[in-house]
Amino acid sequence: MENKEIIVTGSPHVTSQRTTQRVMLEVILALIPAFACGVWIFGWRSLSIAAVTIIACVLTEYICSRFMLGRRDTIKDCTAILSGLLLAMTLPSSIPLPLAFIGGVFAIGVGKMAFGGTGQNIFNPALVGRVFLLISFPVEMTTWPLPLSPDGLTGATLLSAMKESGVDAASIDIYQIAIGKMGGSLGEVGAIALVAGWIYLTIRRIIRLIIPLSIIASVVILAIATSNNIAIELLSGGMLLGAFFMATDYVTSPMTTKGMIIYGVLIGIITFAIRHYGSYPEGISFAILIMNGCTPLINKLTRPRLFGERRGGK
């Protein structure tokens, strides 16, 4: 009998060519059309904001990994680049570049590296950076340039106008919203491109349908129940960007199917509640961060029972 070497290893035993770097690059690719829409709507300064936030995120991760955690080459997985791009897409194109840099440093330094780095953070880093800037610099974070304005004019976002000025939903042109002709952040104005990116990631099996559809379904049901315009609820603000690209983050979202449904539905409910009954006109960022914090509990409550395990876990 021929002698063959037997190799004994621990799990997992299933290998795949899908690395963290490859997944992050695919998500970045899916975001490019929506970001390009933001550049077209708000001008070339949008590129400077993205460059600053990405540099801030990558530099912060490198410094923290190399000199604080004693690790090397962690920036090669491209997670910091993705966080920087997502952060830029949540910002107004008029934000001062130093503030964009501070947001990137806070996003990675506090939102990610303080928890131990990639795969260990509880909250989505880009949203941590955005909420920090919103709370610390509310004026700069709520100054929204008007779309396709060569003179740099600013105005309220659609949600702000409806909430604070009483703009009637019936007077709003849904087609104009769909093609991005409205004030907002860089990632709010490319609804069609965001949907295309979501479809791409779904086909590539990078993300699952459960979380985005749970968020959208809960918002639609609440909009119908309260006689609000469904199209405005979905196409305005950061709803699509948050549902497709932030709530679906592997690290900060639940692992089980039941947990994903609970997670998505509650994000939709919290977002709708903040929009219509809170002080802020937009609530998707807060909703995702709140549910990020609940993810460990959701995982614990929805984990499947082990084969052979007695009831009660004994």
C-alpha cells in the first residue's frame, strides 16, 4: 500500500478564493457609480472630500496598527479605503476639508481600532465618523449645496424642507428625486446607481437580500399606515445608501436569517420614527448604529440550537 501523508487541521475545512480584500474591492466597485453621481451633481470638490477621508482612514489605521497594536500590513485588506469612501458619501460637498479629515481619523481610530481592528468593531466606522461630525459640527454638517449650482448656493434637503418648512409631498417631483436633483450628501443623490450597485453585490453574493428588504419593507408598511409618500421615504435621505451598503456590513450585522430580519425591521422602524417624530429630519445613521449595538444580543437570542443540545442549553 502506498503511504500518504495525512494532514490534520482545525476547522474551517472549506476554502474559498473570496478574501477580505476582494470583497471590499467589489463593494468599492459597486459604490463608484453612486459616487460618480455625487460628483456630477455637486462638482469636482467632491473628489477632494473623498480623497481626504480615505487618506485619513488609511493613515489612522496604519499608525494604530503599526505603533499601538504591533501589527503590519492591515491596510492591505482595503477596509479603511471602503470606510473612507462611505464616510465621504455621507458628508455634504461643502464641508471644510479639515473636518472631513477629523471625521476619518475618528471613524477608524475610535470606531474601529479602539475595538481591536478589522472584524472586532461593534459599530460601522463610517457612521461613527459621520455622527461624530454631526454632533460636533452641526452647522457645517447641515449646510447642503444645491444640485448643479455653479454659484455654490445652499439650501435645505428634501426631508428638512418637509419637516421644518411644511413642504407638501404632493408638490414634489419624484422623477427629479430619482435622478438626484436635490440637496443632500454625496451618497443621497444617486438612487438609481445605488440600486444598480446593490443588484451587482447581490448577484455576486457579496450581500444577502434579507437586511435591505427588511428595512425597505418596514418603511413601506409604516408609510402606508401613516399616509406618507412611499417614494419620498425610500429615495430621499440616506435610506438606500444605509440599507444597501452600511446595514449589511458583515462585522456589525447579525449572522442568522431570523436575526437579520429583526435587525432590518427595527432599523426601518427607528429610521421612520426619527424622521417623523424626532428632532432630526434623517435617522438612518442613528438607527443603524443603535442596531449595531444590539447585534450581539440578537445573535445570542437567534442562534440555532446545537444538535443534541438539551432544552435550556444543558
